[in-house]
Amino acid sequence: MAINLDPELQAVTDAAKALGRPHGADVPLAALRAGYVIGSQMQGVTDVTCDKIQDLEIPGPASAIPARLYVPAGTGDAKTPGLIFIHGGGFMIGNLDSHDSVCRQLANHGGCRVIAIDYRLAPEHKFPAAVDDAIAAAKWICENAENYNINPERIAIGGDSAGGNLSAVVSNHFSQNNGPKLAFQLLIYPATNRTVQTDSLRDLKQGVTLDERMLNYFHDTYFGETGANPSDPRISPALAPDHQNVPPAHIITAEYDPLRDEGQAYYEILKAAGIKVSYHCYPGLMHNFIQQTGVVTSARRAVEEIADIMKTALA
């Protein structure tokens, strides 16, 4: 398909191509992880100041889970809604630093305290380690919300890509197992169904940054050789037994993202289940755009709009 990126984004991708970097699947994992953080820090907004940023440790099923609290500017000690944020990175890369700018923006523009979690990554920790950590951390945050001046009745969960997947998985798990009652899901270009071959996956096999080879690399590393079935709802939340009691949601995709159709399909699934859900596909943008807010104006506006939608939902 013809790809017509936002002009600022096209300039960013052209500059990256000019460097002649190898494909991500050919890069040593340590370098891939470091590059992901550096790239995010170079492309994200850098002038976002919160009232407070505090590193935390949350009890986990195997070890302590690193986390980071963001108190929005001008909030002080006032109680606010909260967002449990789960970063993307194909279950292999990403950490609290790769999404630091995004969390600052969501906290300030969304008027909520954000607690970002840093779940275990593959290949050191394969499926279902990330799921187990996300469920444990989200449950702990909900149960301890008052300690951080978070309204326990107004807590959202959200994340991008793999983090969007985990956010949907946690929401489904809580709804089916009498877990904490979340108020909202913010699913940013989530991976929702590993068992289908969508039009966007076919049309964007070569992709812009995320392509078929990288997707397969991520997925094979995360649950390959584990005996896991891709239809397991903890991998493919679209295949959960039902979605009738999950929180309201807003689902975001990008025009040139191979995961675009999975996000839209999940919107249709939640809508059919009677869930209050909205959906928006951002034209001219691609996977990872929430980490490009410092170099792509439309990406920054999109993140501000996303935060406003969450703020209204949690009001």
C-alpha cells in the first residue's frame, strides 16, 4: 500500500534510514533495548515537569516489580484519579525510562496520578511472566491507591502495543475473577489477536518501523517454546470468553501500523458486548507515535487528545 506519512514523521524516518541501521531483529538484545530507550528520549517531549516523580517497588509473584509514580503539576496532595500505565516494547524491550515522557504528559494533561510498572521481559522471562506481573502490580496499586492520594474508584489502566495487550488482559482477568473494579481502559495500538492475519498486517508487512519480521521476533521470543497456544486469552485478549463486564474503553490506532486492524476489531468486540467504547485511528502516524511527541507535532497533539479523553472518562 502507498504510505503517506505526516511530513514531520516522514523527515524523522528518512533521517533514520539515512543512518543505514540494521534491522532490529539483527541487533544484539542489549543494544536493541538501549537504542529503544535512547530513541524514545531523543524523540519525546523533554520539558514536562510534574509535581513529583517517585520510584517505587511493588511486590510481585517472582520478585519486586519496579514502578514509578507521577504526580501531575499543580496537584500537590489533592486526591486525583489514577492511571496504571504498562509500557510497550514487544514484551522484550522498554522500561520506565523509555516511556517517561509519555507518562509525564498523560499525568499533566490527564489530571491524574500515573503509576508506571516495569514487568519482567523475554527472553529472560517468557510468557506468562509479563501477564503475572501486570496482574499483580495492578491489583496492588488498586488496593493501595489511597496511600498515593489516588481515588480507588477512578483508576484506569492503559498502555501501548504490548502494554495495550497487557492492559486488556488485566481488565479481562479482573472482570472474570472478581478483581478490583477498574474505571477505564486506555488501549493504544494494542496487540489483541495473534491468531488472525488482518489486512493491515498484510499491507504493512514491510512496515515503517514495525514490520512482520519484528512482530514475529517479538512474539516468538515471548511465548515461543513455552507450549503456549496463541489463542490463549492472556496472549490474544480478543479471544476472552466474554467481555461483558470489562471497563469502558478508548482504543487508539495509527494509519500505518500493522496492528491497526486488531485495535479496530477489539473496538467492535467491546461494542458488541455492550461496553461503552470509543475508537480513533490517527492518520499519517505509525506505531510508536506516542514516543515521538517532541519531533512530530501531530503526535504531541494526539497524546494530549488521548489524555483529555481519559480525563473526561475519569471525571
